[in-house]
Amino acid sequence: MNIAAKNLPIAAEAAAILERLGVERAAYTGGDLKAFSPITGEQTASLKTVSASDAAAMIDRADDAFRAWRLVPAPKRGELVRLFGEALRSAKSDLGHLVSIEAGKSPSEGLGEVQEMIDICDFAVGLSRQLYGLTIATERPGHRMMETWHPLGVIGIISAFNFPVAVWAWNTALALVCGNSVVWKPSEKTPLAALAAQAMLERALERFGEAPENLAQVLIGDRAIGEVLVDHPKVALVSATGSTRMGREVGPRLAGRFARAILELGGNNGGIVCPSADLDMALRAIAFGAMGTAGQRCTTLRRLFVHDSVYDQLVPRLKKAYASVSVGNPLDGSALVGPLIDRLAFANMQTALADAKTHGGTVHGGERVETPHAAAYYVKPALVEMPAHEGPVLEETFAPILYVMRYSDFDAVLAQHNAVGAGLSSSIFTLDMREAERFLAADGSDCGIANVNIGTSGAEIGGAFGGEKETGGGRESGSDAWKAYMRRATNTINYSKALPLAQGVSFDI
Ligand code: UN1
């Protein structure tokens, strides 16, 4: 971390980083969108926003860029993403620090977010030589059948405050190697990190030299600007991260114009601690999963089912960890839990805790931690012992609340684990291979991510990221997620002198 910068007020620190990263001052001064740091609650900048008509024109220009970029060979497109990864490597500490300033993450988590960007760049560079189609056996003699993957169009990205730059990078790195242009609407709560990340891509574009203008653009603005992206006929795919409520609006609008959607919505992630679990390991995994990033990851552990036989060993230790965890300014030293993003997040947390009490829950923690900054919202993470799987337990509250419940029967707990709307991430802690395999089987966890002996959060690049049910069904970043960013053509070529018809049909004229 930049020790010298510590003495600067947070706004000056952010400005110094932006300047080092080459973002023009005019972009974040004198505008109408105010940016804040949740660390102190103070204003960091005021950004210029775009109007709806500007946004539409920018999307039109992105379509022009797409038409040129799609003709650049994929491995060459990969070279741009390789340069992007290099720019990110050189800016890692500055960008990580800015993520901490804007999202309130610990230095290690801020840097981790940038590392995740670098990792997806490496992944995408390799992918740029592996956008494979199949050759398929055909029933017709003298014919060849194959599939080809082509670039798709303008890709719209709507990202959330909690991963202000990594999720954009997941989408952008894949979209670019797949031959698409990108238009990004970042969260209004973290626009400075967006400007900085965009500047890194622009640095790469400059070094690359031959990319069309407007290949990647940022739309700074409010919800109405996001709507322009969702409704614009030239946007072929929108990848949107946010609440299930947001997805319920975005999904049908995209479907209405037959555009593609990658939806990364809420998570209400569960963990099961079985009788044979390594409790030391489970304790650490649960602590990071539930309290890390102040409970503001979509993969945060929110529901914990503990077997009766180990409940009285594990839960007192967990309570101790909750009582002693350091909460405070994440840039000041060793605090593991930083602030909530804003007052509303704090209010939502308090509402959920009050609701939990009316359902018979016993709440440990959850109170505000006072700091000199009246507009910053720090809380003690809350561990809530619940008598039943009901009430607020069934909903995602984007705050550090872990609901803990007892169980005695494995089949019953598996059913309960799956009995929520969301289906993002899940974990089981067990040394019993029957339980572990059952959790991963067709009748096990119904989530897009199912883990054994690790927590629900902190997925790495390489695996497909996303979830089922109300999480929206989208997959990003790893595995074959790239296919969503391309269109598939099936090609059948006849190199014979006859014209046999498939299915033995005859049509002789
Ligand atoms: C998110 O919270 O939107 O698995 C993304 C994780 C991170 C990504 C989280 N790699 O927790």
C-alpha cells in the first residue's frame, strides 16, 4: 500500500491515483454524479454523466467498432487483451487501492479484485486461439458438416458496486477476444474505479494501435442510462450483475426484443457442517465466507446448517470469532471487516435483524460500530441462531448476517438448503465421501457453484461463475462461458456431384 498517501484526505488520495492512471480531471470534477467513499462517508468526486441521447449515440458508434473488430483474427484480438493484462499488472496497487477507497474493501481484497482481472485476461488470451467449433458426422455422402463461432455484436455490461471492476473485466476480456465491442454502465456507487479500469484498457488500446475507435466505452449515469443499454436494438447481449429485483426488470425487456442476457443476480448461499467435518477448517472458511467483504459478495455465506452432534463445538467458536473480528477503516491497518456501502445497506441489515428476532432468532452482534465519521456505516457482523428456516433467512440481505440452524437428518437438510429462491453458491464441510458426493450429485445442491470443504465465496477464474433459479442462470468468466458472447453457425458443405436430401427425402423435379 502507498504509505505516503495515507496522510492525504481520501478524495485527494483518489484524485492522485486517477491522475497516475491517466484519467483526465475533467471526467471527475464539476459533474453531477457525486461519488463517495464508504470508509469515511466523504465525497470523493463529482463526475460528468451522459444523457440518454449521448448514450444511444455511443452505442451506435460501438456497433461501428464491432463491425471492424469482428474481422480482426481472434489471436490478434487476444494480443489486445494480453496488453490489457499487462496494464493491469503495472497498475495493480493503485487500482486495488482505489477499489478499497470506493467499495470499502480491505487492501488484500482490493488487490485480489485486480488479480481476478489479470487472471481473466490470461484466460482470455489463451482462449483467443481456442474458439473451437466442431466437425460433425453427416449422414450424406460427400458432405461435411461443421459449426463456426462468429462475433456477436455490441455487449452491454451493467456491474455492481461490490465488484466494481472485476466483473466488468470478466465480461470485457471474453467479449473482446470473441470479436465484440463493449459498452459499460458501472454502478453509480463506484464510478471512479470504473474510470480507472477503463483507462487501463485505453492504455492497452493505445499500445495495440490498430483497434477501431469506440471499441470499449463507459457510460457514467443513472438507472435511465442502464435502460438505454437494455433497450437499444444494437446491443446484442447484456450481462447484468445486481439484485434479483433488477433482473426481473432487465430479463423480460431483453427477451422482448430477443436479445441475449447473462444475469448474475442474488445469492442466498448455504453451507452444511456435517458430523465428520474438520471444524478448524470449517471455522476459517465460514468466517471468510460470511464476514469477508462485510458480507457484500453475491457469494457471501448467509445460511449455515450445523449438525446437532457438532453444533455445541462449532457455534461457540464461531461466536467468539464474530465477537473478536476487527471492524474498521480497511486502509488503516489490520481491520478484516470494512464498512457497509451506505446508510441504506445499514438500514436493510437492521430491518432483517429485527425480523429475525420476531421469528425467534437470537442475534449476536449486528450493532453499529461508531467511528469519527458520522456518514460511514461500520457494523459488527451478526451471527443469528435461528430456530427455523424461515422469515429473513429465505431472503438475501446484502450485509454480514449469518443465520445458523441445527439439523439432524441429511436428506432433510439438503432439501432445506435448496428451499430458497436463489441458487448461486453452496458448500458442504464433511470428510464422509458419501455426503460429499451426494451434495455434488443431481439430487444434491441445486446451485451453480457447489463446493466441498471450502467456503461459498472466492471462486477462481477458470470455472464458470453463476447460478440457477432466481440467480438468473448466467455463466461468466471460465469454462465455455465465451459461447454466450458469440453466435454459432452450422455449415454443411456438399463436395459431391449429387444432392442427397437428409432424412432420405426425395424431391425429384
Ligand atoms: C460478486 O460478488 O458479484 O467468488 C462476484 C467470489 C468472487 C466474485 C464475486 N470471485 O466471491
